[in-house]
Amino acid sequence: MRPQREKLRHGVELAGMYITPPCRRRGFGRALLEAAVAHTRALAGVRQVKLGVNAANAPARALYQSLGFVSYGVELGALLFDGRFHDEERYLLRFEALA
Ligand SMILES: CC(C)(COP(=O)(O)OP(=O)(O)OC[C@H]1O[C@@H](n2cnc3c(N)ncnc32)[C@H](O)[C@@H]1OP(=O)(O)O)[C@@H](O)C(=O)NCCC(=O)NCCS
């Protein structure tokens, strides 16, 4: 998702990463994320990608960290599902930090 507001348009938000359970741990998640980042890098004027992940989601956090995403904070109680609040960790990937 790319914001419309001029001061925010250099940053896009990634959401909806999902691999069906039988296909997990076979490299598809990494391939999907790499493709999404490559696509985003090709967009004129885009300099960074942000995303949020359930702070208890160890597989997804490991995947994002392995591609260079850096945590910049946790929003307590940001997510509400199954009648409970869950913390969301925020991640940022700045293209200038990549080779
Ligand atoms: C997170 C998700 C997209 C990963 O997809 P995947 O295809 O299984 O991931 P890959 O096989 O490409 O693995 C890439 C890396 O993710 C991490 N990872 C994936 N599954 C993991 C697990 N069960 N435990 C720990 N790390 C894991 C590892 O760092 C892994 O690298 P490695 O294989 O070199 O150790 C997948 O588990 C998923 O769809 N989960 C449910 C939805 C979700 O949580 N989406 C993210 C919302 S922000």
C-alpha cells in the first residue's frame, strides 16, 4: 500500500503475507517477500518498506529480520482478534541500507 500524501509517498506498507500451511518451510515465503521488495524498489520515488507483525509470530519475525528489516518499535495491543489484544512489532527496510 502506498500513501497518497506527499510527505509519506516514499514509504510503502507491506501487508497480507501468507503461505498456506502445507507449503510452509519450503522457501516460498522468502521468495514472495524478495519479489515484493524487488517490485517495490523498482517503483519510482519509493525508498522504504514498512510492515507490522504480531510480536508473538516468531516465524514471520525471523523471515523479515533475515531480509534486513529492522524493528523500530512495538505497539501494545494494536491487534484485536479472538477477543484478545495482541502486540504488533513494526519493521522497516530502507533501500539505502541494502547493497
Ligand atoms: C511467515 C510465513 C509467510 C513464512 O513462509 P514460509 O514459506 O514458511 O517461509 P520460508 O520457508 O521461505 O522461510 C524463510 C525464513 O522464515 C523463517 N521461518 C519460517 N518458518 C519458520 C518457523 N516455523 N520457525 C522459525 N523461523 C521460520 C526462517 O528464518 C526461514 O529461513 P530459513 O529457512 O533459512 O531458516 C508463513 O509461515 C505464513 O504464511 N505464516 C502465517 C501468516 C503470517 O504469519 N504472515 C505474516 C504476517 S506479518
